[in-house]
Amino acid sequence: MTVDNSPAKHRLALAQRRNDVSLTRYSGRFAPSPTGPLHFGSLITAVASYCEAKAHQGTWLVRIEDTDIPRIYPDSESHILRCIEAFGFQPDAEIIFQKDRLDLYEDVIQQLHQLKLVYACQCPRKMLGSNHIYAGTCRDLALPFEQQAIRIKVEDIEICFDDALQGRHCSQLAHELGDFVLKRRDGIINYQLAVVVDDYLQGITHVVRGADLLDNTERQIYLGQLLDYPRLSYMHLPLAMNDQGQKLSKQNMAQALDLNQASALLAQAIHALNQPIVELDHPERMLQQAIAQWDVSLIPHRTTLRGIYL
């Protein structure tokens, strides 16, 4: 018996998975990572992505990006789910968890391997440094894939996109980053791969997220082009900052959202996005009013919000 492991077969299998999704003209998503509880910056992203999708009569999905299993913070996944309910968000499909989809990402790595677009890398992260431009040290060594990092081969081309808030953004990946990792040596699937595959499989058309992810976008566009996925539209939101001039984040110890203050916090998030004031009410009704008044042109066209947030 012969087994067909051709790239064409992998593409067909993924396309069939995608065909099971109801594709719409506008499909957005909120995709938090459970490396800590949701904070006010997360709420701004959730509100903007939800209102933008619903204002376009589109669908809004929730995906838990939990491939980095060792970094999952205790109880953070349940806190995310409680927040979705407490703040009145209504996903249009079942919430998915990336850690349950690892076989899909491995299939895509296999597809790229057969196309000779990826290779195994034995260079330790400590040697490379956090901002290192990878020089392709292992590109032509033909190392076995087992227990090695897997890198994508980056061509010397410029990738550009027009962001709805931040304007035109370009990157020469080969010179600014080099071949980047899709799978770590410890077996963890990299964010760049998982997000591209899941946006495709879920039929996402528009991505609304924080400006801290702006520089990831060219990598994801490049990977999507190699896989022949449709190009997405992007909107990168200005970030809420703390009193130290740092973005609100789990690493910077941002306060967890207080579910008992859902309506007040929701009003603050809508105000931070420079949207018309909504009446303090049950969160679901507040969101409906925010959607009816939604005007994306009012969102500050900056990478950070003015003011201090906790």
C-alpha cells in the first residue's frame, strides 16, 4: 500500500477543513493567550474587534492561543472564558483551543518540508540572542528534524500591507529578521505558524489586535503567501500604557479585569477607543449601543493611547 504525503494532499485536507467553516464577507476574532488573566488592554482589543465585526454584519470568533503550554498561567483560561461571558460578548462559533490542534500545525510543517521551504536548526537560543538576525547557519546542513528547531526559509523580498489605523507598513524580512522559527527545539509550535493556520481554517478575513503585534504581520503575510492562503486585512490598535510608560501586559503586572465591575470597565474601554459615550447598563446592551455608534475613524491613529491605565 502506498501513502500519499504530497503537498497537494496536505493542502486539500486543510482546504476541506476550511470548507466546513461558514465563510462570510467579514470574519473577525479575539485570540488571547492564557499566560495570565485578561487586563484592560485585552478588553480594548476585545471591544474593538467585536464592534468592528458586528458593525460590518460579520462574525466574531474566540480562539485561545495556548500552544506554549509551559507558560499557561493557572486559571487564566477559565478567567478568559468568564470574561467573555461577563462582558456580554457573544462568539458566533465554539471557542477553540490551539493546544487541541497541534496535529494540524505539524501537517503544515510537513507540507512546507516537502516543498523544501523549511529546515532543521540546531542553534541554541542563547547563542542567537533576543534580537538576532538569523544568518542561515543551518540552512544547508540538511539536519534531521527530530529534536531541532524548524525554520522557514525567507526570500529577499519586501512585504508590505496597509493597516487600517497605522498606515503602510513594510519589512525586508531577510535583512531585518532572517529565517524565523516555526517550531522550537522543545516541540512548542511558534505563534507565527499557529496563528496563520488557524486564521485560514477559521475563515478569518480581518484581524484587529494591539499595535505590539504590528511587526509580526509581515512574517504572517509571508507565511500565508507560501501556503497560498488568502491575504487578510489588518487593524492594529493603539496600546494602553501604565504610569511607567509601559504597555499594559501580563509581564508588566497589569491588573486582572474585575468581573464585578464589567459595565464600568466596558464604558472605559469604549471611551479609550474614542467612541461615543454609551449609557451604563448591562454589558450586552452597552455593546449593542457601541456597535450602533461605532466609527473606526475616531480611533486614534497612533501606536499608544494618551493617558494612564492600570
